[in-house]
Amino acid sequence: MNNLAIFPIIFPLFAGTILAFTHSKVNISRQLAKLFASINLFIAIYLVYYVSQKGTIVLETGDWVAPYGIVIVMDMLSVALILTTNIIVIATVFYAPHSLNIKQEKHYFYAFFFFLISGVSGAFLTGDLFNLFVFFEVLLIASYALIVLGGDKVQLRESLKYVLINVFSSILFVTAVAFLYGVVGTVNMAQIAERVQEVDQQGILTTIGILLFFVFATKAALFPLYYWLPKSYIVPNPVVSAIFAALLTKVGIYSIIRVFSLIFVHQLDLTHDMFIWIAGLSMIFGVIGALSTNNIKLIIAYNIIPAIGFIMMGIGFYNQSGMSGSIYYLIHDMIIKSALFLLVGIIAYVAGTSDLRKMKGLINTYPLLGWLLFIGAFILAGIPPFSGFIAKLQLLKGAFENGEIVIALIALGTSLLILYSVMKIFIRGFWGKQPSEQNIEKKPISGMVAPVIFLLSFSVILGIGAEIFVPTIDSIAEYLLDPQIYIDSVLKE
């Protein structure tokens, strides 16, 4: 049954290959994409059940015993993120036909979409640091194709910046892996974690750890390495922006969680204290960016940065409450960010502009859109009883346990400003009298709204059903704080 671990990687790869051959037949591609996404979701649900009953699945490919072969490790953290990914995939696949034009769909959108999902799933599952680099490249190559889909001038400009920064960070990534291999003689993460405890060259290991953190922080868009993200994420079609915001930065932050709870835990006073400071600065500068713009898409894009800061804060505390809060916030933010990007895409479509100064009175024509945004703002800001509140409550508990009062106050202040930044869209865009020059003809949006409602429903369930989910998240946090469990699972000691 260990072969189950490869399914989240190979099935999207299979789906993307089939869809590459049907790209010119748009209706067939749409229906196949919906079918494949549904099957992949059911696979993810079954895998969550299986891992919860049987424990961590370790697949040693080619019958090469770890650490000599390529290892796939499916634990509760990775399988929970794969399930969350596939919930988002279902929503975006059903949204896509209503957002993309025929030309964009014919230019291999669905094929590259599933290739990206395969890369993301591989990054969550790999137990090999070099293959983490490989899966990063798979998802990045697919993202390069998706970000330029449409070929507008502004897309090409921003995509060039996106490609260059990711190519540079990938060069640093493979260099850091080479250095680490030179010190410990392996790229298997479990064996690296075992050997770093025995190596005398702790200074070199700390340097390599900081270099890897720089790579992952660039991909996760942490302060001060976030400058490439906001405009790059708003120029593609809204469905592409949603999948980027939900998954790409989260793979970066997942890598930090995995590597700095498993391998680099020997200099906590240096690395994890640094994480807390970077988390605070990410919150402050990210929310300042969100408050400084009148572009509704940019407001949501800038709000990615403080969210990554919240997750980073819990990693820095390195206690059960903080780590539990980070995992909960990671899952919550994946869902709500995709929902909000899809939602502002609809708002920009019906208003004919992304400029908040040029829209007003939309509540009169599209009341459902307004109230969905209202709920989304509360979820994002962490207002009780929604999922953001549960995650932030855990994070604040972790902060007080460590005596980190300053970062806790920064987190609370940032939450209020996040709420204001999104409510600004609701207040200015939906209330008031509609401008005469604004197109008031009601456009059909039911096919676009349904996926948003689907995603927001999951966010609500994560909040009001917290007593169901929190014990599982707490068990994941305990597991992460004891690296020996992972080591023993993979190396079977």
C-alpha cells in the first residue's frame, strides 16, 4: 500500500499529459479537467483517512532502501496540505472557463495547471532535499507558462522579473544542497537530520541553513525579499493569480517548516529568533503595502506577505502552540487567499476596473458579491469564530508562552489593519451611488461565484468546527517538534 504515496504526483502528471493532447478541443478539455480534479480530490481524501489510520507512509522507489534511493514520505502534514491543495484545485478548475478566454484555454492552460499541481504535491511529499529542488523546478516551469498566458505587455514585464528572481534563487538552492552534501554526505532529509547532530562543523551547517532559508524566504516572499511578488501575482488571469497565491508561496513556507524543524535545530537562538524578527517585519511592511494602494487586486496580493509573517512567527516560537498555529494558519490562508483572488477577479470584471476610486455602489447590482467580500475580510483578519481566529489564537498562545509580547502586539495590530485594507474595498466599492460612467448592465456571474462560496464554506467550517480539526493539527505540531519520529519512520531504525 506504500505505492499510494506516489498517486498525488503521478495522477496530475497523467492528467496534464492527456490535456496537452486535447488543448484544441476546449469543451473536452474543460470536462476532463473537472473530472481529473474530482478524482484527485477523492484520492487526497482517501489518503488523509489512510495516513490517519496507518501512520506515515514511506515509499522507497525502485526498491532502493533509504537513504540510497529516492524516498517519498507521506505524513499527516504533507497529506493535509495535499488535501487543501485539491480543494483549491476543484474550485479553480470550475471557475476557469468563466474567467479565461478561448485563446488562453487553447494555449495549454489545463495541461500546465495540472503539471503545476504535480510539482506542488511532489514538493510536499519528497523526503529528499535534492528532489525538493527538482519539484520546485517542475512547479516553477509550469508557473512560467501560466504567468505569461495571454501575452499582454504588462504580463511579459512582470513575468520577466518573476522568472529572473526564481532562477537566481534556484541557483542558490542547488548550490546550498551541494554544500550540505559535501558536509554530511547525503541528501536524504532524515539522514541529514541524523548526521547534523554528529558533525563538528556547526558553524558551516548554520551558514548553509541560513543560505537555504534565504532561498525559501525568496520563494515564500518574506521581508525583505517580497518585492517581486505583488505585481507579478496580479497580472495573470484571476484563476492563475488564485492558484499562485494559494500554493507557490506556501511551498516556500512549507519548506522552511520542514527543514527548520527537522534538520537545522541546533542553533535555535540564532535561526528561530531571526525568524521572529523577520515575521514581524513581514507583517508590518506587507500590510503597509495593502493600505497604500487603490488597486483591489494589489490589496489582496500585498496581504499575502503578512500572512506568511504570521506562519513564520509560529515557526520562530518553536513550541507546540506556535507550531500548531502556523500549520492551522497555513491551511486557512491557502483557502482564503484563493477565494479572495477569485472574488476580486469577479469584482474587477463586473466593475470594468481594478481601481477602487472608479467603482462605487456595486451592492445595488451585486449584493451577493459584497457580502461574500465582507465575510472573506472577517475570515482573513481572524475575527471569531472563523478559521483565522483559531490560528491566531494558537499563535498568540505560543507568543505568551515564550514571553514574546512585542511580536504578539504587532500581530494584533496587523490583524486590524488587514481587516481595514479589505473592508476598504467593501466600503468604497460597494456602498454609495454608482457612477454614471460605470457600466451598470448586470453581467452573469453565477458560474464564477459558486467556486468562491465553496472555498469560503471550507474557511467557515475550519473555524466553527475547530474542535474537530485542532487535535489533528496539535498532533502534527508534536510530530514536527520531535525530529526523531520522522527519522525513524524513514530510516526504519
